[in-house]
Amino acid sequence: MDLLDAARTLQPELVALRRALHAEPEVGLRLPRTRRKVLDALAGLPLEITTGTGLDSVTAVLRGAGDGPTVLLRADMDALPVQERAPAGAPESAIPGRMHACGHDLHTAILVGAARLLAERRDLLGGDVVLMFQPGEEGEGGAQIMVDEGVLTAAGADRPVGAAYALHVTSAVLPAGVAAGRPGPILAAADRLRVVVRGRGGHGSSPHTALDPVPAACEMVTALQTAVTRTFSVFDPVVVTVGSFHAGDAHNVIPDEACFVATVRSFSPAAGAKAAEVLPAVVRGVAAAHGLAVEVEYRQDYPVTASAAEAAAEVADTARDLLGADRWVELEHPFAGSEDFSFVLRRVPGAFFFLGATLPGRDPAEAPYNHSPEAAFDESVLADGAALLAALALRRR
């Protein structure tokens, strides 16, 4: 039985695990019920299992027969604070206000499937395999915490991770069962710009007696967009989006302050470093022109997610061999989303890639995308994902 056929025999139990995870989504770094489900699913396999201290992670080491490089396979486990609006017939969250809107429940089930496939083929492994079940991907930096707690040396200080892989399902863009990736940047760095403009409040009828922070804050928002187009190359772009803007409570009162928060996306370390200098300077300049005080906080959250050329080629070859040439897409451009698997890939070479999971009957070009309350995923890709991750570990020697 080949690897994909073997994975398909696991499909019913992978679906059951995915649905159990989907019904009880947990958010952040502490996922006790999720971790329990993972530990139960791994029970009986020949794994060396440890759990995290700063987060509810699971690290499992499978010893291979050879002395080749240690391979890490990652699955993130956390959900989102989103109220689900599931389509008819789709699995539903049983916890109000929480939802596996990004498909991490599928990732977790897929990695459990890969663990089962690899455990049956230990004698074919060129080296050890580290299975990284990670909380806190959605803005908590759980991957960095696991790195700090030693996931990259989980197989032993003398057997550090030499290659790392992770996949991400999509509820849109790609048809179900189609994998996609590229060498180099595949996801953007994500930074955060928070600005508080401080003025002096007053009556809306007499703005000349106050120091109004609202027009200045509005000018900052437009000035940031101009700075992006006039300071950064279109071939190494930066994207700035102001997602939160707050000022005042009454229509006829000039508030003391206005506040906005923006996400900043970039695709190279050089552009990210330049953005961290230029954008706060623009904000401070506008504030000075209006005679207002300003508080600026610039936080660099996640670095660029970049696949090493050799590892990206291995993913492409593996997907073509396993699924067929028609089920692999080489991406021309990266996506502007971000991922904390970037903390792993900046330490060891590896690759990040996508697996389409658009529901039957939905157009991938128009279907609700990950993080949408209406996002839903085709469970038929669970076996494909498990076989892909297992095959990547088996190829490394």
C-alpha cells in the first residue's frame, strides 16, 4: 500500500479528531482540552512526548533508523475569537464566540495522521522526526516560545532540527486538494503601529480655542499611505492598513486625544527595518506641524516567512509525485498574511506551503477566506495533508 492509500485508511479517525477539535475551540497559549485530545490521539505510538511550560504545547519525537538530519513537522492548534456562521451541514463550534476559522483543527489532525504513517515506517526514516503541536499562532508568538523551550533540540543537542515543514489549509483561493508554494518569501512580516495624538479638548463650535487631535490623526493616516508609495520600491513593497481609529464620544465635543492602530506588512528584512524608521517619523512630523504631542509605538510582531530554495523544491517534487502534477501550483507572488512559523524558518532551513480545502460547490475565487465567520473547510484533504507531511520526512536523508 502506498503512502497516500495508507493515509486514506486513516481518514475516518482524522475526521473524527478534527470534528472534536472544531467543537471545542480554544484561543491563545493555553489549550488544555485541545492538548488532551492530541495526547490521546498519539497514545500508543512509539513517541517521546514532552509538553510545554509557558504554553500548552506537545512535542513528540519519533526515532528513525538512520543518522540523517532531524526533520520537524509543525501543526498550530489554536482557534480565533470569532462567532461562527457555519454553512448548512458543516461542523459547528459548541463554544459561543470561538471558532476554528483558520483551519488549525485540520492542521492538528493532519499532523496526527502523519505521526501514524511515520510510526509504521520508522525503518525507512533517514533520521529523527520532531512533531511540533503549537498553541498561540494567532498573534501570541507560540512558535517562538516553543523555540525558546527547546523544540529545535527536542531530539537531542547532538541531533538538532535540520529541516522544518508546515502546511496551511485555505478555505478559498485554491481548489480542494491542490497544494501551492514558492521559494523565498511566501508570507509577509507583520508589524504593528499604534499612535495616540494628544491635544486639548473643547467645544465643537469653537475649535480655535482647543487643540483638535482628530484632523491631525486623519492627516497621519493619509500621510502614511503617501509615504508607502513614495518611500518604498514597488518591487519590495510595504502595505499599511489602519484597522482601528477612535476619537471622542459626542458629536459636538473636541476630544483630548485620538488613537489609531495599523498593521504594517513587508516582504524583506530590509523593507521591514526601513518601515520601522520611516513610518513613526512621518507620524511625528505631522504631529509637530499641528503643534500636538504624539505617542508612537512600533512593534515588530512576526518576521517574513521564507522557504529555503531546496526545501521549497522538495515540497513541489513531493506534491507532484504524491498527488499528481496537476495538483501543484507554483505561486508567482507571496501572500500578505503572516505566520509565526517564520520564527522556526529563520533558525533552520525549511518550507511553508498551502493546501486548498475549499468546500465543494464553492468557487475558490469567491469563497469566504480564512478568519471569516463563514469560513469552512473540506475534510477530504486530511489524508492528502498527512501523506504530504509524512512524505517530506521520509525524503530527507
